[in-house]
Amino acid sequence: MSNFLQTLAGQKTDSIPFWFMRQAGRYLPEYRALREKAGGFLAMAYNPDMAAEITIQPIRRFQMSAAIIFSDILVIPHALGQHLEFVAGEGPKLDPLTTPEEFKKLNYKNFETTLTPVYEAIKKTRNMLKSEGLTETALIGFAGAPWTVASYMIEGGSSRDFLKTKLMAYQNPEAFAQLIDILIEATAAYLIKQINAGAQALQIFDSWAGALDSHQFHQWSLQPIREIVKIIKQSHPHTPIIGFPRGAGQNAHIFAQEAGIDAIGLDSATDTKWAARALQPLIPVQGNLDPVCLLAGGDSLKRAAEKIILDLGQGPFIFNLGHGIHKDTPIEHVEQLVKIIREAKP
């Protein structure tokens, strides 16, 4: 068993497992070349050969402990019939669901057809890891959490204040709960299919959990994720699940206790000494270098990475970033970080 999977099982390993969110992306020249050839993000994500190749690109360079399948959290609303496109320089754009009545447009008519390429990419990636002698690298499947995905569906894209989504949740909680329930069912089914295709671990990204107050965090972040985990564990009890409630703050403690997850991802704002005291005795932790620190490199990167390892390396711990790698990050800085992690004595 890889040190990544051992850690998720609660074991402290001799070496520190690591992977980086958005490790397959625009900072890699081989990725940029493939994207130019493909002509767009979705064209790559829905092409099993390209998605598998992109997934394995950073593994060839850096031999991370885990690869995460190349896809996007918004394939779920797309599979449910919502229009999705990625606009250069702007990011994802969806036709916003502005009223609860528009939730009725969502359906499962093309759900499996849309998502089958993701499952095929997982199968191909597992075969490539084996054929290239990278069998110690685990493969992670993933999905967005219902709150985060719902915010994109209602806002029509990224948002700074999530005004439309939060207004709907406050003003019409019954209707908003219906959307969350649709996403719970769809996300659980999607993740189970990823396991069936060969994913060895899962991560659920609640990227915008920090937009919620404590009560709403429990209602719209923790409870839906707990329900998804419960459904998955009924058929795949031994597949580890990492929850990443970005921006949760103090709510991370109750999340670690009650979400049913096997490990918790920490964002860069989480104090690592606090995490070692409050979270690590409960479950393994993953995180949490600031991606901008990786972008900066040099002594700042060395000091920050070594502090994280010092604070969290005494228990079950996976080194990662607090969010995704910045697209302008120099390859040399990633090499520097990998060297620091490999040479660390936890």
C-alpha cells in the first residue's frame, strides 16, 4: 500500500506523502501544449486519452504520492443539463438558475453519457500508472460539494460575495434544499462510479464553505457532505474520502468530527499548530502551503514548508497546498518544494 493510502488509513509513515491541488495544469509546458492542441478545457476533460495524459504529466516530473484525475467540479451541473462553457480569461460560465422554478430544468437524461468519459479516463490513468512503473502513485477521484456547486449554478460562474446563492438559501430554504438534495444524489452516484472505474481515494471540494456562517455551514456544507459520504460508504466502506472545507475556520473541528470523512484538507489560513492539537488526533490532515508562497519560491518557501512539516509531521499527514497551484508558478519552485518534502525527517 502506498504511503498516501497508509496515511489516509491513519498511519504515520516514514516518508511524507504529497500531492498538490491543481498539479496538472497551466504551469506545466506539456499541459499548455496539449491544451492548445485540444482547443479548450472541456474538450480535454471529456477526452479520456487527453485527461489521462494530463493527469499523469506531473507524476512523471515529480513522482507525487497521488495523482488526481483531470476534470472539473462543474461536470455535475453540465451532466444535469445546465449549459457550461469555459471562457478564456474569465473561467466557467453557466446559464444561471435565477428562480427555484428553473431547478426543474435539471434532469438525468444525459447524465451517464456526459460523465462516462471521466470514468474512462480513470481506467486509462490506472493502466498508464501501471505500465509506466508508477504503481506507488495512488489515484484520486473528486467532486465538488453541493454548496459550492450550487453557488456556481445560481451565480452563473464565480462570485466574490455569493449574493444570489445566499439570498435564495435565506429567503427560500425549502427550494434551495431541493437543489442541494439533487446534488447530493448526483454527486454520490458520480463518486461511486469513479471508485468502480479505479479511483483509490476521493476528495470532496467545498471551495466556498468559508462564505457560510456557522449555522449555514452546518446546514449546507457539513450535512450534505455527510450524506454523500454515508451513501458512498454503504457500497465502498474502505475507500478513503478527504473533505476540503476551504475557509471553514473553527468549523473545521466539527467538520472533522461529524462529516464522516477519513481526512481533512486544510486551507492556508488554518494555523498548523492548532490543527495538530484540534484536528490531527481525530483524523489525518492534509495541507496547507499558501500557493503564493510556492509562486515566490526561495527562502520564504523553505521556511513555510519546513514549519508545516514540523507542526504536522508528527502524526498522519499529507503535504499539499492550501488551494491550487498558481498558473505562473515556475517549475523550479515545485522542484524545490518536492526536494524539501522528500528530505524532511518527520
